[in-house]
Amino acid sequence: MIKDKILFEIEEWAQKKLSELEAGHDWWHIIRVRNNAQQIHQTEGGDWNTILLAVLLHDIADTKFFDEVEALMLIEQKLQEYDIEQNMIDHVIKIIQNLSFSKQWSDSSFTSIELKVVQDADRLDAIGAIGIARAFSYGGHKGRDFYNPNISPQEYSNIDEYRKSNSPTINHFYEKLLLLKDKMNTQTGLSMARERHAFMEKYLEQFFNEWGNND
């Protein structure tokens, strides 16, 4: 069991590291993912300290903003300062390494209930009303069109194609967000995802009704 004081200091450190990220990946994202993870953990189990550390630290190694290798080394060093067991540190690092949607194209075979809980919690924050807000926040941050009827959604075959894509935000719904419900790892995560998924479908229906035809 990790002492509350240590967890608080790690949380403060992580918050400072993420303080300048755009709104979709700011500290409130971490809080929401933590809340999702708590709800999933209550039913699905897993070691809560491992889950919590992975939630608090996962975006420090987000390749959209940071160098992953350097960030993972920094996270490991920080956790070692508090004499956290190396087995737990290794587990947290592996969760962070395997968390991203883009890692589906990697050859990693790592899995654990803790990874499943954190991944579901993170993916839940990417869908529904919050997910819609985050998608447009990040699209604006990257200077992307929110919609262009002349650019169709893509099917990516590898991690490089996915990471280099600059497609409009509406396309992102079809390229990722609408796929997440069926990629949930746990029954609890799936149950939580259904309502959010349905909300996105309704949003898109309204969006295209308002957009009208292109004649």
C-alpha cells in the first residue's frame, strides 16, 4: 500500500507536467479518467495503486506532446524516488506503453486486469459528450477542419499512418471514436460506453442534418 502523502506528491508532480497541454488532455482529463477507473475497479478488481499511478502518469508519455522514451524514463525515476517496488513500477510503465489506441498496431502481447481497467477508463473519456468536446478541442489545437465533405474517413493499416493523419475532426469519429465501444476490455467499461456511443451517433445525425447537402 502506497502512503497517501506519496500519492499526493506524485499527483502534484504529474499535474505540473501536464499544466500546459490543450484542454482535451489537461489535468481535468486525468481526474475524469480516475473517476472512470474507480467505477470500473469496483466491479472488475485489480490492484488500485497500480491503476491509480498509471492513470495519474499516462499522459506524461503521450506521443502527441512528449518523447515517449524520455518520458517513461522520467516516470520510472520519479517512482523510484519513493522506493515503490520495482515490480509495480514495471507494471505501471507497461500499462502506459500499451494504453494508446495506436498501440493496436504494435506486436506487444502484454495484458493485465489493471491495463484493461485503465484503458477502458481512458477510452470512456474519448467518447460521449466529453469525447466530442475533446475531439474538437484537439482538432482546433492542430488547426484541422472540423469537417470537409471532400475528405473521406480513412482506414489505417499501421501506427505511422494513424499518427501522421491530419484528417478533419468529424472523420475522427469514424476512424476512432465510434470504434471504441467494441474495443472495451471489461463488461463494466462496455456498459458505461453504450450510452456515450449512442450520444455520439445522435450528435452526428444532428450534425449532418444541419450541414445539409453540398449542392
